[in-house]
Amino acid sequence: MSRIRDAFKNGKAFIPFVTGGDPDLETTEKLVIAMAKAGADVIEIGLAFSDPVAEGLVIQAASKRALDAGTTTDKLFDSIKNIRKEVDTPLIIMTYINPVYAYGFEKFFTKCKEVGVDGIIVPDIPYEEKHEVSDVCEKYGVDFISMVAPTSNDRIKTICSEATGFIYCVSSLGVTGVRSEFTANLSGMVETIRSVTDVPVAIGFGISSPEQAKEMATISDGAIIGSAIVKIVEKYGRDAVEPVAEFVKSVKEAVRS
């Protein structure tokens, strides 16, 4: 069993996200370490890309700030290596297929194994083409995180039958960003997933508060928050570590309550 699946053994999980290199990689290292200490069960780190098609304006802007600050794939791997000296929390890279392809699949996942990356999320690769990536992931012990959305319909069972780590259940249509309402039948989606696999299910996209996270965790195995945390980083910059840690702590308490 992977370290990511193990993270769900102790109750409902909270998975926060930050963009690597926003506002700089030194701050990213401090943020990830602080989130782990605040109780995050799994942490997503975004590998910035110039055309992040699944992201809303908040994370798009964060990716631009990271790239403008000189963040590269190699530099992010170096930062993750530094983070690994301080935390054992499972770490996931969230990115797009272009940066992985450009870096080279074998080289990319060799580095993942070397620095301690546990999983990867690639939202722009369809299920039918995922084996080009997931087969290399399996070779190097990296979980390929499957995503299902309200539009997945009859494909949900097929997608989830091969899932590893956890399943990322997308809460609503569109791109990432804060929302006040979610897809009506999320509980039905989770039930469908659970009918074919015992891999944990976490809900993400649009969750922005401890209350919303608790609601999503009630019907699944955990909650994911990205844009709300990235907005805190945007507001405070290099001084974001403490407010982000406090936010993570409050969400973790809500999810587990």
C-alpha cells in the first residue's frame, strides 16, 4: 500500500495545495513544512506551467509569478529534496503533461523517486492515454492520481478500477477557484466510485473554507483546497507561512471533527 493511501487510515484527510515557486522556492519550502506540521495529511505542490488549462485566475496568476521568479522543474525537485529532510508527509506534484514530456518521462520519475515525490496529478491527460505516464509511474513507485468529474458519467467505473493513491473527485464543472455551490450529486459520484474500488476518494475544486471542507469530507474520505490557500500566499507573499499554517490547522480540525 502506498504512503498516500496510508495517509487516509487515521480518519478524514485534508490535502492542501501550493504553487511551487510562488512567491519563491524558499518560501514554498517553508510553506510545505509548515502545512505538514499544521496537520496536512497529503500536500500537493504545483509545478508551474505557462498554460494551466484546468486552473482559474488565482492559480494561473500564481504559476506566472513562479515562472517569473525563475522556477524550473530542476529547481522544484531541489526544493522538494530540501523539504524531505524535514517532513514525512506524502507529497504530490500537480502539473500538466507538457512539462513532464519536455523533461522526459524516465528522467522525471527517476527524479521523483530520488527526492521523495509520492504521486502526480496530470489533469490534461485523458484516461485513454494515461498509460503512457502511469506505466512509468508504476516503475518508479509514484502513484498516478486519477481524476473523475461530473461529466465522467459511465467512465467513472472504468477510470477508478485502475486508480492508485487516492481518487480526485472534481466537485463541479469548469476550472479551479472558490465556489459557493457544488455539483448536486457528489454523494452519488462517490457511491459509484466506491462500488468498484476501495481506493480513498477526496473532493476538490472550489472548496475554500473549513465548513465546506467538512461538508465534502462527510460524503468522502477527504477534502482538497488550492485556490483559497494560493490567495493567502498572494496576499502575504513571503510572510504567508504563518497565516497559511493557521488556515490549514483550522481546516484539518473541521475535517476531522
